[in-house]
Amino acid sequence: MWPRQWRSLTRFFRQRKRCAVNSSSLSYILFEASIWVLPVIIAVTFHEVAHGVVANWLGDDTAYRLGRVNFNPLRHIDPFGTIVLPALLLLIRAPFLFGYAKPVPVNFARLGHPKRDMVWVAAAGPGMNILLALVSGLLIHLAPWLPGVIGPWVFHNLENSLIINVVLAVFNMLPLPPLDGGRVLVGLLPLRPARALAGLERWGMFILIAVLFILPMLGRELHADLNVMAWLIGWPAEKLFEGIIWLTGSSGFFD
């Protein structure tokens, strides 16, 4: 009985969204902004705070001393990563949407076991995003009980929170410094290859921009699919998403 009800409620919420879209362009813009901006800000803020908390547990209080272990998003917003990049991805109709905040400063030399603890500090951010996705999957069950237009609005915020946090977790675990996955791999590799991989960090952002924007544009000119990031993120994110909605019993909302 419940899955059928969930499907009906999902159709109802999405119909309400279409009504909002059709009412006026301003309503559409405000509605879309409200259901995407809030989940992105929460996702990137909690991601960075998790890095700082785990670093402090393991011996480095740099983030605490600089006031970065703080849930005020203004302390974490990066103009490009939190605002410009998500906006560009929306404008080019990218198959995924994500952003990032200013990295929390970590002095790895102050950690009790720098190479080992680097893994835990780096993994804390994606781990937090997976936790937020799980919480969103659980809270989505409450949306049908909320009154009026609040229910659909909360539903879409939680739906987007689940998607954004899954994509952020998978994206950040790509094995390229300065992404968290790159630092996890640096911590796991033997010393010589770890140093070689760590040396890529200065070029990491340029590589990401090339893969995110330049390759797809080149592919369109060549009539070839060069959207490498979609290949790397798509399948793992899909499987992680399916696992989370199964664990939280919310799969009926997404039929």
C-alpha cells in the first residue's frame, strides 16, 4: 500500500512544481533557486566542518583557531566554487550539479600520524555528505504530512539534498588532489608514488576545469561524447543513490 501512496504523493509534488513553473517566470526562478541553493549551502558547509572536526580530534586545531569549524555558511563560501560553478553547470544544463566551499585549513604535520590521519581527515567530508544524504532520505517521509505548499517545497529540498550530497561525495572521492579522494590515495600509497601524486595538487583545479568544461565543448565540436566527468561520476553516484533510498525506505518516492 505504501509504495503506491508514495508514487501518488511524488506525482502530486511534481505537479505542484509544474504549476509553480507555469504561474510566472519569476515564480519559477524563485522556486528553483530556493530548492537548490539551500541544499548546496548545507552540503558544502557540513562537508568542510567535518574536515575541521576530524582534524581537531586527530591533533590539529588549526581550523578551530581560525574559526572555520563553524556552521555559518558565510565562513565557508568560495565565490567560484559555491556560486559561479553551480550557476555555470545549471546554465550549460550539465547532467550533474555540485559546488565546493573554501577548503578548511589543515596542518597535516600536527596530526598524530600525518600520513595515516590524512586519510581520515580527507574522508570526513565525503562521509558527511553520505550521512546528509541518508538523513535527507529519512526526512523525506515527513514531507507528505506538512501543510499546504510547505510539503512540496520541503520534499524538493530533500530530494535535491539527497542528489547533491551523493554527487558531492562521489566527485570529491575522485583520486586527484586537491580533491579528498586524491588526499586519501596519497595517504594510502607508498612514499614515492604518494609524493608524485601529491605534486599534482598545484595543477588539480586546472585539470578539473579542463575536464568539466573544455573537453565537453571540444566534444560537441567533434561530435563526440567527451563528457569524462559524467562517465566517472554517473555510475557510482547512481548506485550510491539507489543504495541510500533502499536503506532509508524512500525508493517509492523516486519511482
